[in-house]
Amino acid sequence: MPIKINNSRCIQCIGCASVCPTGALELQGLSMVFHPEKCISCGICARACPANAITFTPKNEKEKKKRTDSNEKK
Ligand code: SF4
Ligand code: SF4
């Protein structure tokens, strides 16, 4: 999953849901619910969150690191 929501930090401002271009975030009761199948890993929600409740990890970050490491010459 490209993002993680820490619901204990979330203040239910719905900022993330309002900026998400694909509707992957939704307020259900007192929790933000993430729909990973809709997410395009843009990271906008994490930048918009005023409570730092969203951790964004780009999908290919691990692969990118692997490629960079294997390309490095000693
Ligand atoms: S990373 Fe982008 S598409 Fe995914 S939930 Fe956040 S704003 Fe929506
Ligand atoms: S922007 Fe942050 S604080 Fe606001 S609803 Fe989304 S996760 Fe919660």
C-alpha cells in the first residue's frame, strides 16, 4: 500500500479525501478508509494532511533503491 493512515492522529478534516484525484479516501464514521485499488500513488493526500496522519511510500521506492544499489560501482 502506498499510503498508511494513522487514525489516532487523524482529526477527520477530510482534507485528504477532498484533494485525492481518484476518490481513494473516504470518511466512514470516525475513521478515514483507504481504497488501495483506486489509489494512483500520487502522494497528494500526505502533503495535504495537517496532522501528519498519512505516511506516503512510493510504490516503486524499494525497487528503485535496489536498481541504484546494483548500478553502483565500487
Ligand atoms: S496517494 Fe493520491 S491517489 Fe492515493 S489516496 Fe493519496 S491522494 Fe489519493
Ligand atoms: S487530511 Fe489527515 S487529518 Fe485530515 S482527514 Fe485526512 S488523514 Fe485525517
